[in-house]
Amino acid sequence: MSTHASPTSAVASDNVEVPPPATAAASRVLSKWMVPLEGIAALLMAVIVTLLLSGVVSRYVLSRPIDWIDEAVSIAFIWLAMIGAAIALHRNEHLRLTLFLDMLAPRAREFVHAFALVAVAAVLLALLGPAYEYAEAETFVTTPSLGIANAWRVASIGFGVAVMLALVLAYAARTVSRGALLGAAALVGVAAALCQALSPQLSELGLVNIAIFLVGVVGLCLVAGVPIAFCFGLGVISFLAFTTQVPLLVVVGRMDEGMSSLVLVSVPVFVLLGCVLDATGMGKAIVDFLGSLIGHVKAGMSYVLLGSLFIVSGISGSKVSDMATVAPALFPEMKRRGHQPREMIALLATGAAMADTVPPSIVLIVLGSVAGVSIAGLFQSGFVVAMVLLAALLVLARWKARHEHAEGARRAPLRLVARLLLIAAPALALPFLIRSAVGGGVATATEVSTIAVLYALLVGQVLYGGIGLRRLYAMLVETAALSGAILLILGTASAMAWAITQSGVVQQLSQFLTTLPGGWIAFMGVTIVVFLVLGCLLEGLPAVLLLAPIVFPIARKLGINDVHYAMVVVTAMNVGLMMPPIGVGFYVACRIGDAKPDDVMGAIWPYLAALLVGVVVIAAVPAISTFAL
């Protein structure tokens, strides 16, 4: 995850030329244009929530469903995704791996950075024409209820691509020296020309092209710090352009399909819910209550940290939001009791990984969408699976606290505990509201997300101080940017997964994996290893999006329950996410805890080992995942 300056900000260094006045003026114009775009994104987010709530009321309260709401939400959603992706690019908030980039010398880093920008621009240039053609083709398709051309919806892809292209060009001209930029452009141009000249020979290599383009090109771009969505995009575009006769129009179509599922509308709504949780202090209320209840016992603050992450994750749906809520509230008291910062951050990181199966996990929602698994089933199972991992971490935390000095900690008075429980009760009720509504069939994951937002806003306004209009506007824009970054990854990963499937490699892989000695147990072992590695490299969602369409059909052939397999995939991936020296989540936890990764790296391994034991138990005992279904 990147924390660098936004793409429209000036960056001064000895290696960067001062931009000419025309370039600076163009950047200022683009920055001004982003203001109304942010306003449109905030409005679209508000419209989506309002329409979904109206649909719930009309269907369940008035028993008069409104047919056109789903179509209107679909149109607003894809426009939100593409405008949000542009805002995320403007803010430099697209997920990317910067570990290797930061190791380079300044001059080499500048050239690699220039290469990354040229790669992003190449993807956007390649998609611009096909996006226009795709919108033009969709003018002949009319939506059933609203009766308008579908081009109004898919035009968002071309619009978003054009805005992002303008942003990346302005950023490149402003922040990278002309020599580095021309050198990187020449390198990419020569590579493209060479691949084009060798296209007849490449087309005869068959499945080797998967390794060259969908592994090699994607891996090279990932190491160079290219945002993950554009790594996938460049890989699939180069694969189709240089080794097949498939038009790039297919890539745009697959992006549209990957980003347009109504199930995914719950992603930005749950992101907004996480923002509301942070802004109202509902998460802190939960932390304070748990601290008063068990904070006085030996290892009590570790229990409070893990318990808070478990409960808060059932509200926010975001690991980063969970860690950012819990750490500031607990770390000062933990330090006072003698906890080492590196141990605290190790527990924070692995606790967040443990809690990612607790509904409303965004990863579970996306996985259910792309793999065709019941989201209600995933939500039901996620609580139980998270409890297994929680138990593993609690046992380790208690053992590590065997020498802890808790004599100075006093049991909170019963009156204080009761008062804090009263304050936290509305927040504590929210995870159970979400789980029961989805599990009981009262509402879909998308519908319950809007109900949860309304509940949190009303409770926050009445009991927790409320949210001002300016803060609410900033939260809506932040939601659009984060959702746009997630959904663009989903779209390009969908295109890449389609290319892999069409190549025939899936059939060969399926035949190999289904005949492994040991049957389903061996396949589970391979799954754990693969998702541990991909969790390190790609972060959660990209790994799921890339492999779910490939591995789930194989699991079904081996007789593995979909929900059981999904739990193994998600838990293994989350452990990988927190695994140094590459795991992105590990560095996020270090940043939130304000500690050096080198200091934390040695402390986190026992906690990761405890989680791995839990993952193996979950994989070996299907009943853990399925008995609640």
C-alpha cells in the first residue's frame, strides 16, 4: 500500500527537473477538475445508499418492490467505481508493492518510477479506443426497466480511463526528469515493438505465453511498483495483443462484468460504514467496555485487543479500519503495563488477520461474488472460523504474559462497567444485526449494508456526538476513492482470469491437482501454500479475484464444500498478508503502531505460527466451517 505524495502534487529533488510553466498550469487545471469530480463521487455514493434503502423499504415494509432501482444503482455504481478509481490515482491510493522500489538507489528508483508511470499510461492508452467502441456497441442495448441505452452506463469506463490517463501524464511530466521519462518510454516501446515483431512465433508457444505475460510481465510490473490493477491490465493486454487474435474490446467487456455485479455494491457501502465507525467513536466505545471488563487480569490487555478486533471487524469490514480504531485506544495502557511495542504490533497485525472472516468482511463478499458461493453461508461460517483463530492467539498471548506484572491494574468498579456497557451496547449490537439479517434471509448483503449505515449514522448522531456535513462529505469521497481502487483491481483481475481460463491451462491444472496423491487433503495443502504466497505478494482481494474462478471448480470436483474451501482460502491468504518481509498488511500495522518493521519482524513469527496451526485445523476439520450452515 502506497503512502507517497498524490499524483498532482509537486515533488522536488535534485534528480527531478523543474517542470515548464505549461506543465505546471496543466497540473493545476487537472487539480481543479478533481474538485467537481469528488463532488460527483460523493453525490453518487449518497444516491446509491438512498436508492438501496428505498428498495428495502418498498420491498419489505410496503410490499411493493420498485423494479428500476437495481438498474439505477447499477448505473450509479459503475460511474462511482471509475470516478473513484480516478480520485484514487489523483491521491496515489491505488494498492501497489513498494518494498523493492524503496531498496533502490535514488537514480535507479527514479527510472523505475518512470517505468511504472509509462506502464500505467500504456494500459490506459490501450484501453481508451476499445472503451469507446464498447460504449458505442452498447447503444443498441436497452435496459429493461428504465428503457435507456446501456451506453449511458458503460460510458463510465471510457470516461474514467481518459481522466486517469490525463492525471498520470500530468504527474509524470511534473515529477520525473525528462531523461528518465524518455528512457522508460523507449524501453516500453522497444519491448512492445519486439513482441509485435515476434507475434507469429509467440502465438505458437501455447501455454508458455501464460508464463511470459501473465506471470512474467505482471511480476515485473509488481516489483517495479506499478499499481496492482494496472499490473493485471498490462499482463492481459499484452497477452491478448501479441499472442492471440482476440480484440481488446473483450478486456473492457470483462472489466465491465467484473465491476458490475450488484452484490459488489455492498463493498463501498461497508467501506462507508467503517468510516462512520471511526468518525462516531463507536469502535472506541467497544474497546473501553472490554478494557473495563477484563483489562485487569494477566494478559488482559492482549485479550482486550484481540476481542476488540474481533467485534470491531464485524462492523467495519476493513482490516485497516480495525487496526486504526483499536491501536490508539489500547497501546498507551499496554505500554504502561510493560508490553513491548514490537509484541503489541505483532498481536495487532495477526489479530486483524484473524478477524477478517467476521462479517461484514469485504473479502468474503467479493469471494462469494466471483466464486458463486453463498454470502449468507460465508457470513454464518466466518464467525466460527474466526473463533478458532482467536482461540489460538489467546492461548499464545496468555503464555507470553506469564511473566507480566499486573499488580498495578485494578478491577474496574461495577458501576463503571455497567455505564460503559450501556454506552457500547448500540455498537455491540451492530455485528449481530448484520449477521442475523443476512443469515436469516431478511436482507441480502447489499441491503443489510445500507441498513447498517443508517443505523450507525442514527446511533452515532444521538449517542456518540454525530458527524458534521463537512466530515460526512469527506467520508463519501474517501469511500469512493477506496472503492474505486478495489473495483478497478476486480475488473482487470476478472479480465486476466478470463484469459487464463480461455487458454486451457485451467483444465490441465485441474487434471493435475485432482490426481494428486492424498486426494482432497493434498489439494488443501497446496491451497494453503499458494494463498500464503499470493497473500504476501498481492494483498487479499487480487489473490482471490485471480485464483477463485480457477481453484473452486477443482475443489468441487474433489467433493470439498464451497464454504469450507472458502474459509481455508481466506484464512491462509490473511496469514500471508501479515507475513514479513513482503506482506502488505504487516507494513500497514507497523505504520499504525509507529514502529520499525525490522523491530517487529522477529516478534511476529510465533503469532503467525499460531494462526497457521489454526488454518491447518480449519482445513482438516470441515465441520468447523459447515456446522453452522
